[in-house]
Amino acid sequence: MPKQLVYRFSAKPENDQVKLDMDDEIKEPSSGDMLDIDGKRWTVNAVMTERSLSAKGPIPVMTIYLTNGR
């Protein structure tokens, strides 16, 4: 099932990166996971999942809240 992932860096929506995962290839991260994005390491604080309506039905939209990892 396709899903949309929204990476929110340091609680700043203006810096969001959005990825569309049409083939369910991206694993949903969990709180506490470490992710490497654009050459930086980030810690997952929380993941919220909502449903967005599209012409083909609802698709999950996961907002992944990140802070600088150490």
C-alpha cells in the first residue's frame, strides 16, 4: 500500500521533506530510532499516522518528528 512520509526536522514545518513510498519499501521508524538524512544523523522523537484522501482512496501519511542525533 502506498504511503507518504513527512520528515519534520527540529519541529520546523518549513523544513519538511516529503517522500512518497509507492511500493511500501521504506520501513516505518519507531521512537528512539536513528536515521541518516542528507549527511546528518537524526533521532526519531515520535511518529504520527493520519489518513489522507486521494482519488484512489485513503493513504497513510506518517509525520516523523526528528531532532539532531548524537
